[in-house]
Amino acid sequence: MAERVFLHVGLPKTATTYLQTIVWSNRDRLRADGLVVPGRERRDHLWASRVVREDPHLDRHPAHHRSAWQRLREELATAPGTGLVSHEFFAAASRAQARAAVEALAPAEVHVVVTAREPLGLFTASWQESLKNGGTRPMADYGRAESRSPHAIWDWRTLDLALVLQRWSAAVPPERIHVLPLDPSAPREEIWGRFAGLLGLDPDGYDLSRSFPNSSMGVAEAETLRRVNLSLRDSDHPFERAFDKGVYLRTFLADERLVPRGGEKFWPEPDQIEDCRRRGERAAALVREGGYALHGRLEHLLVPEEVEPRRVPGSVTDAEVAQVAVDLVGRLLDDVRRLSTPERTERDEDGPQVRDGAAKPRALARRLRSGLSRLPGRRG
């Protein structure tokens, strides 16, 4: 039986994907070192978070998804040493759901781990992530309320460190809630070092080569994606499935086509910046005065007193969007040509190159899916 279980609950956009990639690519080595990461695949932790948060749509999904939380708990109950469960959507759990999750892991001693960052950068990254998942809300309208629903992910409910700490401290005493602020000036390996140290591991003993940065789009690219999402939403074939959003919108279009363009960095509206500043100050005060275990520097939870001037997404012109869209169409046509051209060709005696038959629609679809599966940025 696992004597201790670390429950890493987020926050979203705080190096969670980076840390989870390291954990899952080193899972066997971690088990040999006494840390059990339960489940058959990484998505089991996502589905477990949905079970804990009582997702009303679970009944539409396979039994394998609905049983994820039970399977994780059963594996931890038979495993020695220390356990780790990690998904950022646990951050949205209500007080009652947090208590139920901790009670379900008894008699293990549960520690909650919260990776965090200053709210302005977090807010900006969160809006981009919402677009990569099909969102259509303009940044000026984003984050204007705090949802009471545990199913609201891209919302201050999961982004505001103070709100998350208040809910989870109803289930775990503050001294067993560990706050790890990201240092914006440090190499990304630094957060792995502190995360591993908290788990009782030597951070240098693991392969980090399969981890990757979760990069950002420029302001014109982000606005273009938002408008694409609007068009898809109103089309006869909207991209509503999680697979469609994850593979085609997030990875293929955003991460692999729009992010590499670079582009200008941006901020939200001035009043949203001040809201971020207030939330950071409140969270830092709570951590300082509430007895939480801090692994890092408190000032990294604060929005800097001065921030560099940047554009806001509302300033993007139709001409800028059109230019991004035109460039994107050219890139997509090249992708289709590359994925649909048969690998084998024969040369006619008269000189012209003759392909092994025209690509049939089904064959093209297979090649597109196969090609997408080999894209370097695809995530599980």
C-alpha cells in the first residue's frame, strides 16, 4: 500500500505538460526508485479528474474512462512506497469533491502539489490554450467572472491560486499543500528539479529528452485561430470531438503551423492586467500567512510592478488576419500535397513521371491521419 500519495492538481499552464511528459517517459525508472505512477496511460489521470469532478458527460464515454479513478486507487492500494497522480484539471474541484478525493485515497497520507506562476503570464497563456481547444471568446471578454462550476477549466476558478488553495485546504492541512512557483528567468529544467526533490527523487537521474516547451502564438496568429474556430463552430461539420480539437486544432494547426511563425507578444486589456496584479498579491499573502509549504520564491507569484508595452488582441486588423490566413493556406496545400503523393513512382519510357494511380479519397484520409500521427508536436 502506498504510504503517501502526491496529488498534483495544477494550475493549468504552469509546466504541467512538461512535468507529466517527464514522469510518463520515465515511469519504469520511477517505479524502481519507489514512486508509483498508476494507470495504463497518461489520459487515465485526465479521466480520473473528470470522475472526481463529477463530469455530467461521463455516461457518454466508455467504461474504461468512467472507471479511471477507481483503477488508479486500486493500483495505489497494492503498491508500496509513494504514489503520484497528476492532472491540472483537478484544480477545478469543489471543496466537497476535494475532500471526497482525499478520503478515497485513505489510509495514504495525501499531499497536494500546486505548480503556480504570476497571474498575468498565466492569464495570457490560458486564453491562448482556450483557443487551441476551440475557444472563440475575445481576450477582452475572457476571465471576467469566477465560475462556481467544477467543470469550468479555462476560468479564474483554476487560474487563481488563492481560490484553488482555499478549496483544497478543506481536504488537506496547509502544511501538506506544496506551492511551487515557476521562476520565469530560470531554465525549464529548474522546475523539474524542485518537483522531483519534493517527491524525494534525484532530479539528475532521469531522461528529459522527450519533454518539450509549450510555445505561444503571436497576437495576429492567435486572433486568426479564434476566427477559424468561429467559422468551424458555425459550419456543417464543427470540430467538437476531443480528438478533433486535440489533433487537428491544437497540434496540427496551432502548435505546428501558427506557433512557428513567431509574431508579436501581447497582453490583455489594462483593467485585466490590474485584476491579475490584485490576484497575485492576494495569493502571495495567503501562501505567506496560511502555513502552506512554499518551494520557491514568493515574489514569483506577483505580477511585476512594470510590464513591457505590448499590443492587445483587439488591435489586430482584418488585413493582418488575412495575411496570416493566406500564408496558412499555402502551408496547408503543401501539407496535403506531401501527404497525398504516393511514395513510389515509376518513370514512363517517354519521360513523364507516372504515379502509381491517383490517390483515392480513403487512401488520402489514411495518409493524412498517418502523417499527423508522426508530427513531432502530437501529444497523447
